[in-house]
Amino acid sequence: MTHKSGFVSIIGKPNVGKSTLMNAIVGERLSIITPKAQTTRHRIRGIISDEDFQIVFSDTPGLLQSHYKLHEFMMSAVNESLEDADIVLFMTELTEKPESSDVIEILNNIDIPVIVVINKADLAKDDELLLAEEVWSNAIPKATVILVSALQGLNLGKLMQIILDLLPEAPAFFPKEELTDRTIRFIVAEIIREKIFMNYKKEIPYSTTVIVDSYKEDENIDRIHALIFVERETQKAIILGHQGRAIKKVGIEARQDIEEFIDKQVYLELTVKVSKDWRNKPEMLRRYGYL
Ligand SMILES: Nc1nc2c(ncn2[C@@H]2O[C@H](COP(=O)(O)OP(=O)(O)O)[C@@H](O)[C@H]2O)c(=O)[nH]1
Ligand SMILES: [Mg+2]
């Protein structure tokens, strides 16, 4: 029996549903999802294996212009993901039209198969679906174009079949039980970041980064201490909230999701610290796991 295996790089603008798609296919909440743009900062691999195949997805940060050193890091994560890709999965959504942009140019010239996934098909009205399929097929003639709803699971089986047909014959790269290349510590920090994105407004979530400072596994409970870094004192006060109520809510919501993810009881302690202008300082970015 032949074995197929390869890397699929998921790229696209912020908020089109890249992380939702990868989680839906892999069946685990590996990548955090929020209604806000630019939530995903790193490349995160999600792996799905069967007896005769292994697909390694790379979820990437959304394509954007760099305003911060952090953004440059995010774009290098996209490029790195494309370098080892066997297939590019370019994700877009119903409301996005192909513009004459760098990305379209790259997709038309790249020498690996391209799948254009038009997401959020559940929101379509009338003949929007057919029209969307047509404009993207015209913009990238060599691509296979498919409409899906990552949220509702619509057409994901069909998408899997398209990927499997394009996948090269190769042995598995990762142990078959592995779901991601990231550590539990990383995913825990990401879950906390997701709750920050859900609980605070405007610039606050973007000014934040999280690292797990210690992780102790006891028999019945994992004890986790995480640090939340913000850029300024005023942001720290907002994160804490009146009488610490805001941070408490973040802690409770994060703990519940971490418990669900690792299927074990968790004690979670959060500490907020100021790390002045960390988003623009290479040495700080390095310390927090970027670069
Ligand atoms: N209606 C609808 N919303 C979706 C779908 N897929 C993702 N979303 C929503 O779009 C937002 C961004 O999703 P996310 O996966 O974080 O996008 P990313 O930035 O491309 O990774 C979230 O609020 C998702 O719930 C979909 O198929 N239909
Ligand atoms: Mg994402």
C-alpha cells in the first residue's frame, strides 16, 4: 500500500477563518480563534494521520503590512510555512474579491498546487456562491477552487479529498499520534491570549503577550503559572480591572478551556507585568518566543 504525506500551508488575509479550518480538520482546538483580526502570531502545525496518509497543516498569521517588528515576525512565519509546503491552501471568504495584488501574483507563479478555499459559504445569499467560484477561478486559473464553511463543517470532506489527491507519495514525517508541533505550554499561553482577545477592547489585546512561567504536573492536577506582559502601566490596570475582576474572568475562562484540552484539572495563576514597548524590541520579542 502506498503512503501519502505532505505539508499544506494555509495562508490568507486576517479573519477569513484559517485557524477555524485547521482546527475543524484536525479535530482539536490547536489554534486560537477570535472575531478580531491578527490573533494568530506564529505558524502552528496541525497534523492529521490515518493508516495510509499524513497531512501536516500550517496555520499562519494573516497576510498584512508590517507596522511593528512583531508584524515582520508574523510575515516571516508565513514565508517559512510556504518554503516547505507541498500544497498552498489560499483561504479567502465570500466578501473578498481578488485584487491585482502580490499574493495573487505569487499564487499564479508558485510551482506547487494551489487550492483556493472560499470560506463562510454559510453566509451566502442567492447566486453569490457561483459568482465567487468563478471570479477566483479566473484570477488563479491553475487553482482548484472550493467553497466551504469551516464553522459548520460544510464541504470539508470534499476539501480533504482534493488535498489527498494532490499529496505526494511519502512516508509520515511525524509520529502518527502527534497532533501538533507545539508544546502544551505554548498552547496554554495561546488559550490565555484568546481569552484576553475576547475580554478586552481596542489596542489592549494587541499590546499583550503571554508566556507560561512554570508548569508542574501533579498526579491529579496541573499547576500552571503564566505571565501576561503589556506595554504600559495603564494597560496593566485595564487588564487587572476593578478589584482584579477582569483578570479573574480571564483566568476562569482560560482554566476551563485548558482543562478541556488536557483532560485534567488545572490550577492557573496569572501575573501581569509591564514590558515597555515589547512589540518593537527584538530582544523582548526573542524572549517571548517570537523571532
Ligand atoms: N459565518 C462563518 N464564520 C466563520 C467561518 N469560519 C470562521 N468564521 C469566523 O471568522 C472569525 C475569524 O476566524 P479565524 O479562524 O480566527 O480566522 P483567521 O484569522 O483566518 O485564523 C471567527 O469569528 C470565526 O468564528 C465560517 O465558515 N462561517
Ligand atoms: Mg488565525
